[in-house]
Amino acid sequence: MKKQEITNAMRICAQHKAAYGTHYYETDVAVSGDEVARMIGEDPAHVFKTLVTVGKSGKNYVFVIPVRAELDLKKAAAAACEKSVEMLRSKELLPLTGYVHGGCSPIGMKKFFPTFFDLSAEGCDTVIFSAGKIGAQIEITLAELSKVISFGTAELCREEQI
């Protein structure tokens, strides 16, 4: 990222008078969440990825989970009160949300979808997630984020394999 530009998600935070911080990193392509955490010098447990799903009903849902975790589709469906959910196909992401893979933010999608953060976010002072563009991240408390979007929290991740 050549300059530290303001993204639509950042503008929306500012419009709602929500305090937030930013992190920028150099890349033009989607990289793993672990790589993002390393590039911005943050603990991966506080860096989250935004996943978009479609439920059995045809409705879309957004799940925000730690970058090292995997979404448990059964837990996600339960949180959304759906019989089942599946990941949205990559080619459907941009037309539906306005965001590309690796730059999807829970803030500022073309349309608001029910959004859930993993329960682990409640234990973080702040959460960090995409600012809506590859190379930019927003850091915000859940209290400040609640001024911007409506969201719930639920246990969403697969149990770690031992």
C-alpha cells in the first residue's frame, strides 16, 4: 500500500464517532491471517478474519473469527438459527459484499447481514480485522464497534485437534 488511505469502513467508523486505530501492511494480494498478524506485529489471537456464509434459508451471514481458527459450520448455523450454513463461493463475494477475498470487512458491505463475532473476542481489549482493503486493518473495541454495526457473539470455532 503506497499511502495510508482511508477506507469506506474507516469513514463509517468516523461517521458513528467510534474510536478506532489502523494498521497498514505492504501487499497487493491476499495473505494468510497469520501473515497479516506478523506483518503488523500483533498477536494472532487478536487478529480476526471475516467470513461470509449462506444459510439453508438463502440468507447470508457474516462470521468474524480469530485468524488461526476454523469456522465450525454447525456452531455458526446454531448462532444464526439456521438448519445449516455453508461458505459463500469466492466468486460471489465481491458482487454480494463489495469486498474482495482478503479484504472483507464486517463494516461497510453493500448490504448489512447478521454478524457474529467469536466469543473469544470478548476476552480481547481490542479486535483487529480488515478495513475493507487488502493492506489495511482496523483495531477497535467491541464497545466502540457496537456504535457502528449490530453484532452478536457466539462460540463459532472448531475445537482444536489434540
